Amino acid sequence: MSQPTTVLYIACSLDGKIARLDGSLDWLFAVAGDGDNGYQAFYDQVGAVIMGRKTYDEVLQLSETYPYADIPSYIYSWTQRTSETVTYTDEPLDQLLDRITPTIEGNVWLVGGGELIQEALRLKRIRSIELAIAPVILGTGIPLFPEGTNETHLRLTASRHSGQFLMATYEVLT
């Protein structure tokens, strides 16, 4: 496998929201995809996941068991907790990535949320963005890229449809 890289793989509405203001994803599950929309092929290349605590809490609401227990999982939280399946951290993101990347086989999946994505872009640590764009306009919600996110240039490297989703892959240039 090649050198691990950090990948943002996330779904959003057509107007760039990753969740309703209350964190709900009901709108996302109402959209017809095609099988798993390529998720398993993506996940087979993942060696660790990083996400914010609110995203983690939402993941726990969506599944009876934590779905990423087979790989190292790092949860950003100001409140440190103990868990058998995840590691809570408030370590600076660049330091965490520098520490874990040499120890894993596969890419680091930056799951979300918006503030963590914003910081990773500020640090220029995301190499690829894979978006599943749902044909829904929410109008309000939690933005994929919060106000104040650094200007970032991308290059479209692949696109396809999967059911009603537009799957777009971008290389991060700057």
C-alpha cells in the first residue's frame, strides 16, 4: 500500500450542509443510493478514523455497535473519557497525524465535523476530498466548510452517480 494520506469522505446536501442544525441526518437517509455507494471499497483503504465528538455521538445514534472498532479511532473532545473502542484526544491535529500516520496501514479518514475539517484544511493536511452530494437543499444546517475556512483550491479527479447521489473526488491543491 502507498504512503498513508488524510482523506475527507463525507456526504452533504446540494447546498453544502452535512447535517441539520440539531445534527439530524434524516434527509440523507431519504435519498436513494446504489448499494453502499462505494463505501466498502473506500473503507478497505482506511487505517484509522478521526472525528469530532458531535460526529461520534451521531455515529453512535445510527448504529447498534460502533462501526469502526476494527481500526484505531480518535475522537476530538475537550472532555477526556475512557473507552475500549476509541481514543479521546485534544492533541493538536497536526501532531496527532504525525504520530499515527507511520503506525497504520491505510489512509486516515477524517469523518467530520466541520470544525475539524476547517482545521485540517488550515494545516493543509487533507490530500483528497470524496463527496457524496445528495439532491436535497436544506436551507439551514451545519455547513461542510464553516465560515472562515481557508481558501482551498481543488482539482476534480473523478465523478460518477450512485443512485441519486453525485460522487465527486477532488485532489486538494493548496
